Amino acid sequence: MVVGTSWETLLPRLHEIADLAGALRLLHWDQAVMMPSAGGASRARSIATLEGLLHERLTAPEVGGLLEELGGDDSLDTDTRAHVRVLARDYAKATKVPPELVKELAELEGLAYQAWTEARPANDFDVLKPHLERMVQLKKEQADALGWQGERYDALLDTYEPEMKTAEVEAMFAELTNGLRPLVEEVVDAAPDTPEFLTRTYEAAKQEAFSQWLVRKLGFDTHGGRLDTSPHPFTAQIAPGDVRQTTKADPKDLMMSIFATIHETGHALYEQGIPERLAGLPAGHAPSLGIHESQSRMWENQVGRSRPFTEFMLPHLKEHFPEELGMLAPDDFYTGANHPRRTLIRVTADELTYNLHVALRFEIEIALFRDELDVADLPDAWDAAMEKHLDVRPESHADGVLQDMHWSIGALGYFPTYTLGNLYAAAFYAKAREDLTDLDADLRRGDGSRLLGWMRDRIHSQAYLKSAKELGEEVLGEPLSARPFLDHVATKFRNLYAGS
Amino acid sequence: MVVGTSWETLLPRLHEIADLAGALRLLHWDQAVMMPSAGGASRARSIATLEGLLHERLTAPEVGGLLEELGGDDSLDTDTRAHVRVLARDYAKATKVPPELVKELAELEGLAYQAWTEARPANDFDVLKPHLERMVQLKKEQADALGWQGERYDALLDTYEPEMKTAEVEAMFAELTNGLRPLVEEVVDAAPDTPEFLTRTYEAAKQEAFSQWLVRKLGFDTHGGRLDTSPHPFTAQIAPGDVRQTTKADPKDLMMSIFATIHETGHALYEQGIPERLAGLPAGHAPSLGIHESQSRMWENQVGRSRPFTEFMLPHLKEHFPEELGMLAPDDFYTGANHPRRTLIRVTADELTYNLHVALRFEIEIALFRDELDVADLPDAWDAAMEKHLDVRPESHADGVLQDMHWSIGALGYFPTYTLGNLYAAAFYAKAREDLTDLDADLRRGDGSRLLGWMRDRIHSQAYLKSAKELGEEVLGEPLSARPFLDHVATKFRNLYAGS
């Protein structure tokens, strides 16, 4: 690392910022996984306090001054330039929004989330409505404070998927939904009823034991991480050398547990692949949520739900559940892992229809921010969009517009990154298959090491040295499109169900 | 709480200090209980960073100014006066020692601890010696910076046992060792060989299950806390509503697990008994380590190792270990839990001889700080003191002067608080028995609720509103002495072994 005085002055500040951010991630992880229930109130205050300190440190005028000096310094090496670029981005985002708006948003997020937890079980959109109206208003102010050129929603999208524009995402969704619609019609109605083994009960402790085995098999390093359970599976890098993932084990849903585990392992393998020299510094993480999600989705869907990998998993799963699965044939397990349906709920949707759930959320979000839709009309817009995309209509708001918490916590512009992740996953995997001959043979014996090596080399090791779009184009040799994903699901689901 | 402008200005600063200190306790708890091994280096840096921030916040000149204003404010209520008094104490300790000395001590502690981890297995005092010489030198400088009136060691003792003086502790140790010497001679040599059931192996998972049951039975509230395992059992209040204790389960040492669990539960019950209105503020904790240890030792020894409580535990323990303990008689279990021996190691010493191990450490420490002993002569001084107090001589430094880590981490003045805890435990328990008729009947059915209520009322609820000495005298009606402890062990061990 080439060092100049400004960089040397900045570095201890960066360490302080990283250590505060890491302590915050531990407070959150512990809250979800370990904390006794009565600790909730004091934990909320501790988190707010440390967030305040982190914000104070990040927005210190000295940081701005050092960034200005370093921005014009041509002698910096590639790594340092990337750190300066990413920190300047974070600094701008943290300083452009007026403190009163930041505070108002934080308070509203608490209130709106609380209202959502009441609105959903009560099936009553009106409980959430006033909070959501205020949220959209404040998010518009936030977008304007952050600044935008094309359209307002760009500023929100940029928070999660830096440099990606609304118009680009819109074009990809158009290609995607146009390609999916006929395929869904062709395949879904031809798929059989839910296989019998998916309706059985599977002891949670045995599911957890299988997950502990599976993450190690997939290459997760438990000297530098751990797997626990939590109500909502997630992955967090606490600090370099300490990556934590969670899964859940619902006795009524064996598949949820297995694929949540593989999904989070994808995130965790990415975090464990960030080079030591970058970890804990501004560019030492993924360049976007979409790129991060590409890794979780690829291991979950392209690998985990493939014919060869399901074939590998089944005998090991049978060791834990000899009575329940003893007689299950590999073909039936594979079919069970890929069982497409027109459903109402995003989080349990299959690989084929999942992105249609995201498409309707994206359409609604841009309509809200283009002033083409009022919050009051959200429930109707939701139901109409469900009919358009999936040909089903929710019988309740709980299973419709109220199903996700995202909007209540101000995560507007977030949903499209799920689909970007799916598209990147299919595109990266297709590219890897070109390079790695007979990858299916690896997967059939549960060996993901060549694939992991490819991802480490091209993606994980790049961290945030380039933007997501630059990285994607470099790896793919062309801009991201929906084509590889459409090819993947068309081949897989036609082979499985077309004409059956 | 009576509020004035200065107090209102100080309060958000106190919350910030409390939240940073709580985050640090979580970082430490997690490091000992959860953290994957590769996270060690980044965790060490995070802890150092947050300690730096905490020190910065605590020593801010504004805090000093506010304390000065509040110190002369007669309108404050009792709670607020206590908070101001405790914070002023912490502020003075944090500001009186020059930053360079703080830094030098922190670095030396790291080096000396590392040297100790090498010196002990190598049985080589010379590896530790230069670090310990420097440590004693720096600790003298620290004591002088903190200030003292009677003698230098007072300043070190005051860190752990506020307001207690060396001369007072010396007098108590004299009374204690004079009383113990004839008793040990009378009893220990009459005790039989190690009971056979203590030499068996007990599955760790079953020991843990028993501990999980036992802590609840003793009144530990698991909605506001949790029990885990760690190599060195400890208890930490992370934040109000979140008290965590750990135990260990060594298949070769059933008793260690049971009594470590009861010991830590004593600490944890204390923390859970701090009133909500005080928790998280300067006076919202125990007034001294000795008072804290009184609660752990009382539940461990006066309750846990009593005839009625061992009688209560045995059938429940047999449910977990029917083969190993099925035939064990209550008398033999009680005897096994109280098996005095002349041993070399403090941490595994029995209730009767334990304080002799502490006495020799205290004597050595005061000799070092009175310039009556050089570090170079420590090994000889140790071996001589072991012969004097326990009539045994270590065959190695590993089992002698190198057995404890305390000195390597700069914890000089800490050891005597273990014995103060034992003396307070016996004195408080004797007092409680005067008030609570037929307490043995409660313990025989495993019901510690009346005893806990008594301790909550007189000790836990007082937190640090008074100094340890004031609190002790108020509860006991007289100053602390070794007499109640000597009466306790004399009665118990004479009944068990004298003349056998």
C-alpha cells in the first residue's frame, strides 16, 4: 500500500469506524441469536448509541478534508484508490442528508415497523397507511437530499445497488417477465401436486445437525465462522476472521431449512473470500447487494437445487431421517426441490416464479416515486399486479400488500436487488460452466471446490475494487441481462414438467 | 430523581458511557463463549478501540466540569448523589493516571500475559520475571498517581475494594489464619481418602443439562439472562435485563461443574437484583468485588455445600446419572462436596483451606509494595509461604508461583477480595439465619426464595448507594470480621471429620 501523510492520518480513523461498525453487527447478531428477551430495551438503546458514535466518526470534518486531499492524489495504488472512492461515497451519503431528516426517518422506521407487526395479523392496511404515507414522503426528501439525475428512484436504488439506474432495471424486468410469462403457463399447470414427503414432519434438531454438516461440506470455514439458528436466517461478517450465518429449522418445512442453509452459506463463502489485505477497510466488501445475492442464490439454486447436488445430498439426509426418507427416490427428491406453483407469498416462492413477486414490488415502488400511485391505492394496485403477473388474487391483505416488512423499515429500492442477484447468479454460473468442464460430476460427489475457486478468483477477491456493473461486465464479457436466467429456468423446468 | 440542569446535561453522557461499556462486555462475553478462533486478532483490536472511546467519553473535560457543579449541589436526591459520587470516583481514577502510563500498562499486560502462558507449561519463572519486575514498577507508579495516605498498596486495593485499607485486611487475615491453622490440623488429616464417586467420569452434556435446571431452581431468571459454557466460568451483566453466566463441564470433575454453576448463579442473582431505576447508571452495581463475591460464595458454600441442599440435589442429579450415582447415600454426597485437603492449587482448594492460599498471595503482594521483597525472590517466598500456611511444598513453579494469571495481567490488590467475599458470605448468611427461622427446611426442598429475598432486600437493592464497608456494617450491625467464617467452618468440618 502506497502511503502518504493523508492516508496515514486517515487509516486509524478507518480502523475506528470499522471497529464500531463491527461491534454494531455483533450487537445485532446477538440480538437475533442469543439475547434473552428482557434485554431488548437496553439493546435498542445501545445500538442507537453506537450508531450515533459511528455517524459522528464517519462524518467528522477531518474525514472530509482528508478525502479531498486523497481524491486528487494520483500516486495512490489501486487498493488505496478504491478505499478512498468507497469512503467518499459513504461520507457523501452520510453528510448530504440533514440530521433532522435522519432522525425523523429513524423514528418513523421504529413506529412504522411496529404498526406493520400489528397491521399484518389484523389484516388491516389502514393501521400501516399513515406511516407508509409519511415514509414515502420522507424517502422522497431523502432522495432529493442525496441527489439524482435521471429520476428520483435512482437515488434509493443507488443505496443498495450503487450506480445501477432505474431505467436499466426496468428494461431487465421487462425482458425477464416477458420471458417468464409463457414459461410459467407452460410449466406450472403441468406440475403435479405437492409430493407427499414434503408434507411430513422432520425433527428440528436433526435438520440442524444436517445443516452443520452441509455448511462444512460446501467449504464454510468454521475456524473463521459459525452457524446458528434464528427466526429469520441471515449472514453477517462481524469482523475479519469472524463470519456468522444462521438458518432455521421448522419441523413442518424440511426444504426451507436445507435451502436457507445453502443460501446463507453462499453469502458466508463470499465474506470468507474477501482478501485479508482489504477486509475491514472501506472497499473490503461486496460492491452491491445484487452481487452479494448472486452468490447466495447461485449456491442455493444453480447448485443446491440441481439434479446432481440433490442426488448427492439425499443419502446423507436419509442418515438423519431414515424413517421419513428411507424410500425416497433421487428423482422425487429433485422434483420436490423444484416444485413451481402460483403462490401469494414471496419468501416461499419457487425459483421459477420468485422474480415475478419482485417485479410487481418494483413496479409499485417506481410508480410511488414517479407520483403515479398513492399509498392509499396500494392494496388495489397490489392485487391487480398479482393477477397480472401470477394470475392469483390475495384473499387478504396479510397475504398481499402487508406480507413484507421492507417498506415499513424504509427499505425502498431494496427489492430489485433480489432479482439482480438471481440474474447475476445465473449469468456467473453459466460462465463458470464454460470454464469448468464436467462441473456436474463435482456436484454429484458434493464437491463445490472448483466452483468456489472460480468465484473466489473472479468475484470474492475483487471485493469493492470495482463497481458492481464493472465487475459484472468484466466477469461476463457483456452487460448483465435476463437471458442466462431465462435459459436456466427454461431448460430445468421444461425438462422437469413440460408435457408431463 | 431530582433534576437540575447539570444532571440533565450529564445524563445522556452517562447513557453513552454505559452503552459503550455494555458493548465491551458483550465483546468479551462473545470472545469467551461464541467467537470462532480466527476472530481473535480483530476482536482484540475492536476491544481496544471501544476501550479508547469509553475512556475518551469518561474523561471528557465537560464531565469533570459537570461533576464539580453537582458535587456541591445539596438539592440532589439520594440516588443522584450516589451516581455523582461513584462517577466522580471513576473520573478521578481515569484522569489521575497519565495517558502514557495507561498505555504502557496496557501493552505490558498483553506481553506479560503472553509470557505467563509460556512460562507456566515450561515451568520457567525466568520467562515471566522481567515482565513482572516491570509490572510491579509500573503498578507503583500507578498507585502514586492515584494517590494514597497510609501505604502504597492501599491505592491498588481501592481499585477493587473501594475504601478498604491494607491494615484492616491484614488484621482480618491475621485473625483468620490464626483461627484456621489449628482447625486445619485437627480436621484435614482426619478426613478420609477421596470418595470413589469423585473419581468417575460424568458425561459433559448431562452435567450441562443439570446446570440448566439448577440455575432456574435457584431463581435465575432466564428471560433476563442465559447460561452457557466457557473454559473459565464467569458472569457478566451485558445491560439491564441481560445477565449472562457461564459454567464448565469437565467429565472428570462433576463437583467443579455443580459448584461453579452455583457460584456464578450467586453473582448472576446479584446482578438481576439491581433495581431497574439504578441499573446502567454509575451507582447501579455492587460497591466492591468482595461484596459481589459474598453472594457467589454464599450460594456456593453456605447453601450449595450444606447438608440440606446436597440432600435436595442428589435425587435430581441421580436422574441424569442413574448408573454412576444410583447407589450413592446423601451422607456420602455431602462428604464428597466437603473434602478438605492440603493442596497446592488455589482454584481447586476446598472451603476450609481456600483462604490460606489467598493469605499467602496477600502477604507476598504487600511485601512487594512495601519494598520488602524483590520479584526475583518470589519463587522462594512462595514456596516458604506454602509450607508455613499449608505445610506442603510445590515440586514445580507451575504448581507454585506460576499457577495464577492475575499478576501477569496487572491484577495486584485483587486476591484479597476473594477472602473478603468469603468472610462477608459467612457473616451475611449467619445474619440471615437469625432472621429466617428454619432455613434448612427451605434448602432441603431446594427453595432459596426466602434467602434470596433477604439478600435482595438488604444487599442487591442497595447497589452502590453506600460504600461496601457502610453497607456491610449496616447489614451486620458491626464491622466485618473473620469470626462468622471461622465459626461456620469449625462447626461444619468438626461435625464431619473431627475424631473420625
